Amino acid sequence: MDSFMKYIARIGRCNNCYRDHVLEGTGLTGAQCPYLLRICRHPGISQDQLAKMLYVSKSNVTRKLEKMEKAGLIIRTPLPADRRVMQVFPTELGESMLPRIGEVFGNWNDILTDGFTDEEKELLIKMLERLYANAERAVSSPDEAEERIREGKN
């Protein structure tokens, strides 16, 4: 059996290519969309919190946010109580991008599930939810996840 992970990875790369194409000229890239969504939903989030939420490195967050700040989508300010901690806020321009991001994400879902029945879509969502729960558990306790596999409790 082929590893399903190669398909998940390829779909993810296609997703970013699609977003880049449809967002061309907006100042926002496909890879920046999840960042802006989290920042708009959690104004004042720290860069460290954002890294944990998105499962990316702190240096990745820093690079993305630098570009987003230059594009006028976000602002970063030091936390008054601890100036080493950078808080991130959306700008008016960043907030104005939310409806377009929602549209792009919705269209992508429709593209991916073209030809699927409602039952197939429901089953897919349930299976993906289980994959995600397993992934989160593995990230929070990698040794335990490895042990479960060795014991055949997958």
C-alpha cells in the first residue's frame, strides 16, 4: 500500500500553489493565510504562541511576520511587561483580507471534494479528524506515540 502521507503532502503543496495564484496581487501569499487567520482571531497573540498553534518553528514565524509587516498586514509590538515578547496584531488591511481568505478556503474545499457524495465528505472529515487527533497526540508525546506503535496499539 502506498503511504497516504505522500498524498497529504502533495495536496498541501497544491493548496499553497492554488492560494498563491488566486491571491496574486493582494500582498498576501498562500502560506501566510493561516498566520493572518490566527492573528485576526487572537489579536495580541505572541509569536511563540503563534508558532505553537501552527506547529512551525519560531524562526519560521519571525520570517513570515517580517514579510507580513512590510506588506502592512500586521503590526508587532513588544509586550509592556516583558519587552522580549512580541505581540502581533492585524492591521485594518489584514482584517479586510478575512472575507477573501474564507472564500479561497471554501473554494479549495469545493475543488477537492468535487464529485464526492455528502456521505463521502462526512466520512472523509471523520477520518481526517482522527488523523489530526493522532498527529496532535504524537506531537505532544512523541515517545508515547512510538511506544503505542511498537506495542501494536494503532
